[in-house]
Amino acid sequence: MTYGSGLRVSEAVRVRIADVDRGRLMLRVEQGKGHKDRYTVLSKEALGLLEELWRVYRPKEFFFTGQNRGEPICVGTAQAVYNAALVTSGVRKVGGIHVLRHCFATHLMEAGVDIYTIKRWMGHRALVTTGRYMHVTAEHLATIRSPLDEIYDKA
């Protein structure tokens, strides 16, 4: 959820069944940072996983619950799950779960999604904040052509 929808970990742990808009593949984020509500993208993959989780565990309100099934898991538990997944996967890159939010913004930018949409999905007020999340990879830079070459290729 943090990577696929660009959620903060505090938002991911509070995803409710009612927040999922299956028809539009959108996810409602209620009371995100700054007490703002927003919608963000929901991947088909994440939707499938949420549906499977619902079929198996039948949560009442929150998808990710702890021992008290009526309450969401705590942020620390989500971070521990992420860290355990890193160890299991063998990924050696250092970074906490928040790095997935940076990857969300970067990969959307590289896919050609405009910065205003990314800003809205991430729940930022200012473009400069969104810009801090987008990191240009060397692979992406290698695919960019000079505008002069574009002009001459069309002639």
C-alpha cells in the first residue's frame, strides 16, 4: 500500500474496507497528514491482495488489524513487517518503509504522470514538497533525448 498508492505508513495501517473504490481503482485516504482527505490510485494487484485478505480474515473495518481486531495495527508493527520482508528478500538497499513513498513518486514521474497528479495523490500542498520525493534514476536519464534531436528527426 505504501508503494502502490503512495501512502505514508500511518495512512497504510488505517486503510478501511470502506476506503476502497473498486470501480475506479481509487483509494480514499481519510485524515492524512494535515488532517486532509484525498483519493489516490489503487493498483489492481493491491486490490486483489486486499480482496484475498478480506476473504480469509473477514476484517470488520480495517484491513490490517492487530490483536484487537477492531483497531488498526500500529505503525511500529508495519515497520517491523517491512524490515522482516527486507531481510527475507535479500534486498540490501538501506532505507525505511518511507522510501517506498519516494519510489512511488519517482516511478510515476518516469512513467510520464504529470507532477500535479502525483502531488494530489500524495496529498501535498506544494509542488516543491512533491519534487523532493522524485529522484531521477540513471536509467531514466539515458532514455531522454535532446529537444533539438526531436526537431531534426521530424524534418
